[in-house]
Amino acid sequence: MSQQAPAPPAPIPASPQNHTSNTTNSTLLLAALGVVYGDIGTSPLYTIRECFSVGGAVPTNLDILGVVSLVFWALMLVVTVKYAFFVMQADNRGEGGILALTALVLRTKEVPTKHRALLATIGLTGAALFYGETGITPAISVLSALEGLEIATPGVTPYIVPIAIIVLMGLFMIQSGGTARVGALFGPVMVIWFTTLAILGLISIIQSPEIIAALDPSYGLNYFYRHGPSGLLILGAVVLVFTGVEALYVDMGHFGRYTIQVAWLSFVCPALVLNYFGQGALLLRDPTAVINPFYRLAPGWGIYPLVFLSTAATIIASQAVISGAYSLTREALQLGFLPRMRILHTSLDTKGQIYLPAINWILASVVMMLVIGFKSSEALAAAYGIAVTGTMVMTTLLMLVVVRYRWHWSLPLAIIVIGLILTVDLAFFGVNALKIAEGGWIPVVIGSVVYLLMMTWKQGRKMLKEKLAPHSIPVDSFLDSLAIDAPTTVPGTAVFMTSSFEGIPHALLHNMNHNHVIHEQVILLTVQVKEIPSVSDKKRVTIEKIRPGFERIIIDYGFSETPDIPYALTLCKEKGLLFDPMTTSFFLSRETLIPTLSPSMMRWRENLFAAMARNAGSATEFLRLPTNKVVELGTQVEL
């Protein structure tokens, strides 16, 4: 196979692009509320609190107006302008997200070849940082929700961490059962959540309407003027207001651009703005409420119900990023940056409902260590921003290629627009980079490990292909030799998996050497992954008749699809190639890698690549091949 593709697909429903038209419905909007906005929707739990923890002192009225103004304009500029109405225009045939954007950029013909490696690195760096964010989100969200119990019952503080661990472990344990049924509750719960945010905020604003002055951006600018260079540190906390913004882009393929925009403008954004202004209004009345302004908005009798609702909302936010990690991993598998992994489909009729056991439990381990190590959402806040802003910077850099070569903007216009956006991104990223020692190193370490694994696998596969190439026999030469000295022909069809279009698969050579036979019908099968989200069944299969009894089949998949080789082979009938599935066997090559001193890769990376190859998932399960029809033939290869 030329690229690796994830495991079995259930029948793929209507293309997600169908949702990108300017039509939407209440069901789709409800689903989007539960999936897309879980993370950004729970930011009010801790954002305002963290903004005022930067200064450490009781805030003045000018500080309150300044912070609320900065929060409001961060929402408007980053979420609304940049993502909802700019980045989301750069869809890869309906799909979004950093890897989909990277594939779109690399598919752009005008991009010079010498720049492609750099652009791929930028995209992979953004994807790797997303994994860092994925590890932190469940921990900070659930902790921040449960910390509301401290207001109603101060003695409960020692139990916050154990309760959080129980909640999170329960969340990770139910992943294998699928989220389809639980997901049906996500939308209604988030409707209640955003409605509650809006009501609590509105009541507080009515009591202190002077907070509305924070709509004036001059209050935010004045905050920097009054506090000097140290005032810029506030951006490290303001960034928490748009954590989860990448979900708007990632989930565009599931819900469509228009649905996400309508949900944001008509419901989510107004609810968030009302709550942030409501917290600001509360602080104007009582600056000491800064210790936890979100829960102080609620009356005493409402604390416990609000904690329960907050916990439910943060579980939904956590579920959204966990599902995002599954989807991103599948795309990385498809594009050849990670080895095969076991992928289970938890829904027969819902696209994207997948479960990756390895990713689930690695992520669970990381989240548990973060909860135990940091113990509070306040301590974790410092670790959050660098992952979010790092991904934002990488997205903006890739957008420069899109606006220049795909949208055909003039170079000056592209530089000016991207330059302005990048200035904002780098301001947030730079401030958060100062918090490396306070916990910002966590997403950097996670991202670095993920990046190392992806690049090692990609480079290792390339090196392995180069090692095997000299030993490959050209197809024509092999067939000519068969005409001279034909082996015994046995009935049936043999399908040999290969990533090469030029040579004979090693499995075919080994089969002949060991068994001294050849099947009456031989198929050389190659799976390709295109840099597009999906391929229609009409274009999925290409057949090339080499010689009588020898055919080459090429099966194409998009990076958002999962392969089903037996199903794809049934499409051959429409193209005139017939064979009996009952008498068909699949032959796979399995290489045992032996690390050596190589100039192309350091020894420790060779060992890492070999370990990744040994622990890769079964190709039989990965490609959905019938287990009783598969023959694996191995060989040793010195790297």
C-alpha cells in the first residue's frame, strides 16, 4: 500500500459536503451545539477568574471594564472574524481542521516544491499541539466545574480531585460502547447550559448596567496603557476565552459551515457574551467575588444544580476533544504519518463514530496524571494557552498559501491581511510562551513526542521502501520468465497487496519460492490515499489488465474515509473484472526490521521506527480482510 488507511467503515452516509450549503435545520443545529461548542462553551467557568489572578490584587473598576472588553473583542476577532468567517472558507471539499488544511495546501499546484516540506512541517506541528490541548481540556474542564462545590461546601476541597478522577475515568470507560446514544443528549444539555449562562449573565447586567461600557475597545487598550508592559501578561489568561475554537473548523465536515456559523451567531456567542459581561457586572458590585465569579452569579440555592449542570457540560466538552483526537489520528493514519491502529466503528449509520483503544487509554493516562499533578483548574490554566495559540499560528501560516494561490489574492493584500491576523496570534502565543515553566511545557512535550513519532514513521516508511526497491523485479520481466518456465497453476484468485506500481510484490515471490505454484488469476492490489476527504464509489476502483490472468487494481480513499477492501472489490464487477470471493486469498508481506547504522536515520530513531512497526495493528483487521482468507509471508529487512 502506498499509504496507510484506517480500519473498517460502515456504509458511508451522505457526504458531509451536503451540509455546506446555506441551509440548515433545528436537528443539525442542536447536534452542533453538543459537539462543536462544548469546549469553548465551558470557558466561562474559569476565564474571568484567571484574568484577574494575573494581577493578584482586588480589581479596580477600570481593570474590570478593561478585562471584560479584552475578552469580548477576543471573541469577536479570533472566533467570529478569523475562524467563523475567514478560516472556515478554506475547506478541503467540505472538511476542515489543521490536517485537512495541510492536505489542501500540499495539493495546490502553484506551491513551489522546495516549500512543501516546510508547509507539511507546519501542519504537523499544529496537529501535534492539538494533541497537547486534547490532554488538558478534560482535566481543566471537569476540575473547574467541580470546584463550584467549594462555594457551597468549603470542606469538600480535599475530595475535588478524587471526584474528578472518578468522573473522567467513567468517561473514558464508556468510549468503547460508542457515544451515539449519549450524544443524543449532548445537544439538549448544551441548550440548557447556554440558556443558563445567558440568564445568569443578564440578571447581573441588569443590576449593574454600567458594565456595557466594556463594549468600547478603548477600555481594553487603556488596560495595557495603565499597566505598561506587564499588562500584556493578561493575554495569557484572555486566551482561555477561545479554547476549543479549532473545533469550529475541525467539525465543519460533519455539520457544514453555515450550520456552525448560525449556531455561533444566533445562540452561542450571545450567551457567552452575556455571561462574561454578567461576571464583570458582579465584580463591579463585589470585587471580592473574583475568587470564583462564575459560581457567584448563582443564588445560594442554585449552586448544587449549577455544579451538576457544569459537570455535565464539561463532560460533553471532554467528549468533543476525545472524539476530535480519534478523528485527527485517523487522518494521520490515512496520510501515512502513524502506523496502523485498531479502529472500531461504534455506529452503523453515523459517520465519524469511531473508537481507538490505544489513543483512548493513552489520553486517559495523560489526563489522570494532569489532574493528580496539578490538582486545580487554576494551576492547569497556565498549561492551556500555548497549545491553543500554537495551533492558531500554524493555521494562519497555512492560510497565507490558501489566500495567495487558491483564492488568488494579490501578494500585498495577502501579506497585509495575514500579517494582521498573525500579529494577534503571535501576541497571544508570545505571552503564553512565557509560562513554559508554570506548566506550558506540558503541551510542548506532548506535541514534541507526537511530532517525533509522526516524522519517524513517515521517514522510516520512506527508508524501508528505498531498501526494498533494489530487490524488486519488474512486472514485465517477471511475466516473461513465467512464459519460459511456468510453475504449476492452481485454481482460484490470489490478491497480493503492494505499494509499488513497478515491481512484483515480495509476497508473490515468496509464495512461488516456497510453494512453487501460481494462481490462475493474480491481482496486484494497491491502496492509495488521496489528499481529499473522500472518493466516490464510481471513482474508487481503477483496473489495469497487465496480461491474461494478471490484473492491477488501484483502490483510492480519501483521508477522512476508512477502507473496506472486500467491499471495494465488489465494485470491480461493474468494470468487467469477475472473480469468486469464496476462492480468493489475500497475500500480505510482513517485514521484520533490523536496525543498523544508517546515514539516513539515527540508530535510536531506527529502533523507535522498528518498535512502532512491531506494534502496528493487524493489516488484516485494518483493511477489513476476511481472516480465514489471509496469508502473511515475512522477510527480514536491515534498515
